[in-house]
Amino acid sequence: MMRPILILLVIAVAVFGFTLWRNFGRDAGPVGAPVADFTLTDVRGETFRLSDYRGKVVLIDFWGFW
């Protein structure tokens, strides 16, 4: 009973480690560099464009619930 759990745990750690290894240190670009403009709609249907906030500090938090 313990062996299948241990095997799944080892596989999960290996996949997690591989993901970190592949993505760690990737260049996201220099701070302050322009990014592509995009549009988002909130839950009330109001539309927001990134370009509307040009020159201001913007914190974008992409949160999901799966």
C-alpha cells in the first residue's frame, strides 16, 4: 500500500523539479520595458485596457480557481 504512494510522490516531485528547472532564470525582459497592450473585462462587464494606465504603476494579479 505504501509503495504506490511513494512512487506517485517521487513522480510528482520529479515533475515539479523539472518544471522549475525549465522555467527558472528565463528572461522576462528588462524592468520598465513596454509590454503588449491587452484588454480585460471584470465581473460587472467593465472593460479595462492596459494602455489606459500608461505612465502609472500597474500590478496585475492573474488568479485562477481550478
